[in-house]
Amino acid sequence: MAGASASEQGRRTHFTTCPYNCWPINCGLEVTVEGGRVVGLRGNPHHDLSRGMLCVKGQSALEIHTSPERLRAPLRREGPRGGGRWQRVGWDAALDEIADRMRRNIEAEAPQANALYHSHGNIVQRINWKILTPRLANLTGMTLWDGNFPCWYDVGLAQELTGFYGLHDPVEIGACSAAVVSWAQDPCASMANMVPYLLQVRDRGGMLVTIDPRVTQTAALSDVHIRPRLGSDVWLANAVAGLLIRGGAVDEEQMAAQTFGYERYREHVLDLDPVHAAAECELRLDEIEGLAELYATTRPLCTNLTRGALGKHWNGVQMVRAVLCLIAVSGNVGIAGGGAVWGERIDWNLDLQAAERRPRGVHFPENNLNAIDATLEAGAIDVLLVIGGNPMSQWPDLNRLRRQLERVGLGVVFDLFMNHTAREVADLVLPGTSWLEELGLRASGTRMYAMDKVTGPLAECREASWWMDRLARRLGIDDYFPWRTKQECLDACLDTASCRGMTIQNLLERPQGMAAVLPEVPFADGRFASPSGKLELFSQRAAQLGLEPLPVYSEPIEGVRSTPELARRYPLQLVSARRNTHFHSFHDSHRAIPTLATLEPGPLLHVHPRDALTRDLADGDEAELLNDRGTARVRVELTTEVLPGHVSLNDAWPELNVLTAARCPIDPAVTAALGVGGQPSYQNTLVELRRAQG
Amino acid sequence: MSQRFFVLDTSRCFGCHGCVAACATANGTPAGLLWRTLLKLPPDDNAANTVYLSVACNHCRNAPCVRACPSRALEKRSTDGIVIHRAERCLGCRYCQMACPYDAIRWDAARGVVSKCHLCYDRLDRGLEPACVETCFAGALTQVLSMDEDGSGDSVLRQCSREAPGLIDHPGVGPSIRFAQRWEGRPSGPRPQAQGAAPGGER
């Protein structure tokens, strides 16, 4: 059998990838099966990016597959929602009920009342996320929402407005970069598999810089740590760019050839007095000058902006725009070891999404928080399928969301475990296969890997395309899954220019993965995805859409400076942060995974000792975090990792999102035009902290 | 007598806990029972000098647990000084837990015996690295077999420190762990500035 090697004792070794979604690397796994049972799991030593290493989540992954908590059969709610009483039903009965309710909306000419939200659990299988789920939504005419929006959509918008995405490969960074600036990124906590490449830079004598108000794990490995005031990044990036231009460090000829709007951008950043910027950032001037010196003299310099942190600010689009423009004027675009680290560059055969068959003349609400919030507020969603997602723990303003989701007619959750959304909102819960129970594909940087099917499904667990096909057929669509086998389907998904020569069969035979056909250095050809074809320092699209065309600072909608009245009652800035032991709210916020649940037993709030002292809180105390939107219970850890006036919380535990606001700066019309934008402003949250009451 | 040492480079460990879970997975310890621990020493105020220490059993030269065990369930392997616990001989008296100055011995309540890190001697004997070492993204955790029991004759260990913030070298116990700090930027001493940084005003 391909992809597996048998030894004398009837043991088989299979190669797959880790079931978490880190970007840009997804680590390889080697899984040992004996008598149909998975008996061992370790890092795949042949995987050319992770080379046999795994982080705490990857090392605990077998606990997902073997957990006694896994859903084993479709369940129908008995009694009121949230009552916790479930009855086993067959797949046929469950799918009949969903199809009947969806058909009613379709016949009433309201197909948009059938909605599908899919998120990270579905992203584990790349083709489910990229192709098979959008295909179901398009063919059956459903509203399609995607976990991209809370994660990185405003970052994506900034990239789209600039025409520049970064997308450099970790191997290239490790080998070439003279410095890496982790800007509001903590790869040590969120992508441990990037650390070998960062340390490779340091070992070669290169510089590691971290820009973050918190002392992150990455800051502790860095040569320089800069701690700007939370959300002041536009000031910092613009001031640094101004210093580069003033100091004559910018190649003006290159700017003329490579960028659009350099003159206007130049004037804009030269207008800014660095002393003023330092005051706004609450930094010393020499810290800003030192950063400017680094950007001026160190090449290639890679700015690590990987994914979503800055986008979670009200001013996030401008923050990311400001940094992208700085990367450009420092001459780090289109060169090996420069640019920005980002996600995957491999394209999938998106024709298979069948977007052309989506019903015409229907307004489907955009994948944008404002659109989603308005649609739910209007009670316009009747059927909600949640696939590998958990909005009740992940979307902002839980109390508002809870009230909105009560009005959904039929709630369906497809997952491996019960979760917050399933318990409170679902009428039907459908059991999913683990990643070891289906054949799939995974991209990592510029390489592709097979995910071997290691064992058959547990009990009545099924993979997404199995039940989606049966649901589509009930709605009169008989070509949702037009392939004879999963292998055929995967081969069709790989039918793209960058996947030339790849089939599932030859990927299964190569545990080291296969390289995609891609330009070695992104944007080296000087062509950018913008109206001018150049990297737009002055964004024409932004101007057309009513957004700021040059990176400008605006005060956050909620903050110590911008809402001083509110800050008198709620004086602490809440920062939400990633920890190694948590991946969003996967696996019931990891309570189903004993190792992770032991290492991170609950929400833990980092508090500066000075803030704890004035509140009579000691290390380890139970406390309440509150604002006008709600109250959440946490345990406090006293640490100087946070600045006074800030508290930092490990995210994605149930009930913490009572504190965040359902606010987003991007109008759905922007998302309709560019396909991105609409992230909640999670980081603009003021709170107060007090000892737990009773 | 030879002795195997853990060597932790505190300038590379970034606290990911991968080693903690690798140990649990490779050794099949009961759910939530973890032989390896990650200690964090928070940074000084206004500094980024957090120290992470990945620690388990230190396989001490004069292991107090071995001396405290009334049933010889704990023994020090002669070939490399690894302290191995034999569950079948364990009375569950927990004297070893009280004797260990490093809190490295766990209580397995379900089986009524203690358990602890055995430096993956079974893997070492097959020519493999311990699971915690194999998974370390930073290359921070390694192990070294020294020909003498306090490591003073070993060229790698000689350059290492016997202590780290948070772990003291109890005299007479002889923990077989050493701390490297191959990168000098941290955790102590002046932090390097960006090249050519100009002096500026105070905050």
C-alpha cells in the first residue's frame, strides 16, 4: 500500500500532518498502526520543514483521535436548547430534517436564510475548506461565512489595498535574512515550528527584533524588544519610514519603478515629527531611531507579520498598510530573505467551487462582521450549519450573539467533540471523522503533503463530503461529488499550475512532500496585484472605496485615550493572546485533550503586579474581569510580561467573549468589492478587574 | 562511573511545552500525569529576560530518592547513571517524593505507585534520542554521556553552568543537568541595541 510501510510484526507506518492549522508550516506526523488501531505518533523525520519535531499540541494529537469524549453518532436535541439532553438519531433522519428545513426556505425564495459557517476544524482538510464546503454552499445556494473573517480579514484587506502580500518561505528566511522583525507576532507561542528558522537567523549572527507591548516568548529570544503603546503601530512604522527617507536610505529610482504614489507617501511620512511619534508610541526617540537604522542598513530584512494580530484593531487595516509600505521603502520587496512571512502560496483548483452556479439575483450577506451581525440581528437566518467552528466562543459580544442565535430555526454543528456552540445552539450534532480517518492534502509554505487515511471511521463518524453529498442529493443536486473516489477528487483539486506533476498517489509515496511550481522569490518580477500593477503606497482602491489611501492613525473606538469617560470605570486594556497549549477553541477548548487541559486548566490573566496590588489580588487568585458588556471569570498570574494598565488573556475559552464588542471598521460593501475585510476589533476592549465575588 | 546529563540552553528554550507532551506521548503516561515540567521565571520589569526551564528527573549523582526507597524500586543504572523506577517493586510509600529536592517524582494515584522520567533509556538503548530532545524546535534540550559522574572531564559540560535561576545545585546531591547559554544576548547582561542606534531622550 502506498504511503505506508509494513514491518514484520504487522505494524504499519503512515505519514500525515498535524491536525492544527499553523501558518506557514504544518508539521509532518508519522503514525503507527497495529491491528487497525493507532498505537504511536511522532514527528515525521522526512518532512522537510518540521524535520521530526512537534510542539505540545502536535505531540498530544493522538489524544484527539483516541478520546472517549468524541462524538460517535448524530444526536438530536431533546427538550429545550441548552438543556443538555440528546437522543441518538440516524444520519438519514438528521439529513432529512436539515434538507426539509432548507427546502422550505429555497421554495420561499429565501435561499440566503440557509447559512453555513465553517472554520478551523474544516481547514484541517484543505480541500474541505477551499473547495468541498464552498461547493456545497454554491450548489445549494446558501449564505457562506468562513472563519477567515475573525482571524485575518482586515490584514488581508490591507494586503489587497497595497497589492503586496509578502509570502516568503521560512526556509528562505532562515538561510538568507540578516534580520527578522516580528511585528505584533509571537511565533514562539503560536507557531513554534517557525522557531528553528528564526534561531537560524540568530545563529548566523543576524538580528531578531520583536515589536510588541508584551514581553512575549519571542521577545525573550530577541536581540531587541520594542514595546510601543498598544495600537500605536501606524505612528511607529510611519516615523521609521520618514527617518529612512530623511536619511537618504531610500532608493528613489526603485520606488519610481516598483511603487505607486511614492511622492504622496513621502510627503505624508515626512510631515510626521519623530519626536511626536515617539510620544504617541510611548517610546524613547532612540528606540525609533534604532529601528530606522536597522531597516536602513540591514538587508535582506524580513518583517514577520504572519496572520491576524494587527487586524484585530479598529485601525488594523492602516497598521498593516503602514508596515507593508515600510517594507517597500526599505528596499525589502522582491528580494530573497526580505518581504514578509505569510501563509501558503500554492493555488487550488477553485473552479471546482462552482461559484458560477450560485443563484443569481439573491443578496447573500457578506463574510464580514457587520453584515453577519446585521443579518442575525434581523432574524434572517433560519438554518445555520456550523462546520468545524465554534462562534459562541470565538465571535465577539457573546451576550448579543447568544440572543441573536436563539432566533435561528435549526442549528446544526458538525465536529469531533461537543463544544460551546453545540451545547447552546445546536438542534442536531453530527459526528466528524478525525484527520487520521480520511484521505486529504495539506500545503506548507511552498510544498504539498498527503494526509494518509490511517484507519476507518470511528462508529458513525463521517467525513464532511460524505454527508454533504447526501444533503445535496436530498435538495435535488446530484453532482456535488462527481468523482468516483476520494483520490479522484483530490487529483482534481491539484489540477493547477503550481501543483503540476502532483497526484495524491505520488504525494503518498513521498513523506518529504513535493515542491510546488512557484517563483522562488515572491514579487521578484515587480508585478503587483493592484490597479496600477505596482505596490501602492497610495492605494487607489482605498480611495475609491472611501478608505484612507495613505496609512494614517486613528484612535481606537474604545481605549484609554479615545474614551476617557469609559476608561475611568474600566481602566485596563485587555489584550488577547495565544498560548502554545491552545489552538482557538479546538476540541472543546482543549478540555477533551488531557495533556493540554492539564497544562492550561482554564483562562489565565496576566496582570502587572502594580495593578494587582491596587486591587488586592495575589498570584493565583480567582478574579472577575468586567465591562458594560459582561463579566468573565479568570485566574490571575502576576507577571511583568505585561505593562501596567494592560491585562493579557489566553483566548478561546467559553464565556470570555462577553467582554469584546461586535464592532468592525469595514463596511460590507468593501468586502463585496475585494473579498476581504470585516474583522472584529477584539483588541479595543477596556475592562476592570476585581476579586471574585462569592 | 559514566553519567548521562541533560543539557538545557536557556538562551534557546522558549517555553513551548513540546518536550512535556512528547514525554507523555512516548512513555504513555496516564492522562494528565506529566514527568517533565516547564518553569517560567518572569522578566525583570521593563526587560525581556524571561527564562524558561524545561526540567524533569535530574538523575542525580547521589540520588536521594534511591537512598530513600525501602524496596529498591529505584535504582541507578551502572552504565550511564540513569535512575530507573521499577513499578513492580514500588510500595507506594512516597518516601522518594519527599526526598527529591527537585519535585521530579509523580504520584500515579490510579496504580498506587510513583513514576518519573527515565531519560528514555529504552530509546537510548535503541540508538534514539529521548523524546523530549527529539522534539525540541529550538535545539535547546540535549543530552550528553559523560565518562565521569560529575561531568568535569567532558568538554561540552565543562563550559556549562551547574545552576540556573530557579534550579540550584544542592551540594552532595549532584543533579545531572547542566545549563548552556550559547547566545549571550540574554538572559542577563546588557541587551544589544540595534546597530548604530543614536542616543536619545529618556522616556
